[in-house]
Amino acid sequence: MASLFRALSRTPLLLSAARPSHTLAIASSPSLVRKFSFGSPLRPLTIRSYALLFPSNHSSFNKLPAMRSLISPIDKTQRRFNSLQPKKMKYRKKHKGRIPIPIGGSTKGTFVEFGEYGLRIKEGARLTAKQIQAAHTTIRRKIKTVKGSRIWTRVFPDIPVTSKGGESRMGKGKGSVDYYATRVGINRIIFEVGGGGIRREHAKEALRLAAAKLPVTAEFVIKADQVKPPKIPRVIPGAIPPVKATNPVPTEVPVTITATKVVEFTVS
């Protein structure tokens, strides 16, 4: 189909019979005649140049995806990646990095927040976009019979992973981007399901099938059974703890009573 449209974009158009007003407008402007000549075999008027010449008269024509590809320059690059990839990145390539290990007592992302059931991995790993997409598709196909059910994906592959051919000489820069992945720490929730009154057995079977698509061991988590630990304020070493302002308690002032001696005398 793309080759057909590319061939059509290079076919000359006869505008004298179809659009006489456009022919007069072109003839009245010498610059346009020099740029788009009808009789010259070197620069014939094509679909692409015609749409560029009259964009206002062909606004609906430009909105079509196939026609838009004819008007804009043909992009030679092809999408080799999965649908799960960032749309915009500051840097095209990144370092490999390490899988995060929560040693400070953080419990972020380890509890079910949105749905009723979740899938938690038991070890840190680097999950690729293909693995996440395969697990998501498995869950969707399993719970689509339950009307109103939803899926939440708690991780997203935003780290480009590069690869280089084997037996290649050293140097010449970093390899090209092969796929996208994400670094997931231990005890992180990957997927959540809920809504529509989905039963526990149905959700457990869907998440079990999704866990088979992942390269790590996972467990089934129920939101109603999980107990979150209380939040502990962070203590910075060397910092002075804040002093809470308290209302002072009024104290009673002791009253001392001294005995005085009264002397009576008369003035004569």
C-alpha cells in the first residue's frame, strides 16, 4: 500500500479540466509557474506538490494518514520496538545501572493501592517491554469476560537497552538501542486487577498465568489482607530534633503568712 501511494505521489495531474480556477491562479503568478510547470517533463505537478500548493482547499485531504504520508517526507526509520516505550526522552541512550535495593525501610510500591488483587515479585529483576506486554495481554484476555474489570500496570519500561554485534572491534561508540526495560526492586507490585465484582479465584488464575510470562517468582496479594506498617518519621543524623511548643501550666505561688505582734498604748 505504501508503494502504491508513493507511485501515485509521482504521477502528474491534469488540472486544466478539473480545476480551471486553480489553473488561472497558477498562471497569474509567474513564480508558481516556474516552480510547478505543467508541460515540463522534468518538474510535473504531483499530488504532493498540489496539496502543498493549496493547503486550505484540501484540509480534509491532509488529515488522512495515507495522504499525510504523501505530503510529508517519507520517514525511512521503522519502529522496531514494542508499544510500551517512552514517547520523548532527554537522552536517547542511558547507562545500564543497577537494580534498586530498598535498605532504608521504604515500602513504596509494595502494596496494592488501586485494585483489589495484585501480583508481587519476590526478587529484583530487569523486566523488558515485551515481557510486560505479554503478561498484560494474558491478564486482559482472562478477565475480559467480567464486565467492568480493570487492569493497572505499576511499572513502565523507560530505560533503553543497547546491543552491539558479536566479535566487533572495541570503540566506535555505544551500540544502537535494541529494546526498552525497567529496573524493578524486590517486593514490588507489577499488576493489579479489580472492579466489576471480580471473584478471587478468577483474579488469582489471571495473575498466575501472567506470572508465567515473567522471569522471576511472584505471589498473589489481596488488598484486604495486607497490613501497612506505621509511618516512622525520618531521623537525620546530627540534626536537632524539633521542640514542640506546649502551653505552660500555671503554677501556684506559695503565700507565706507571718504573725505580727500588736502593741497597744495610750497618748496622754
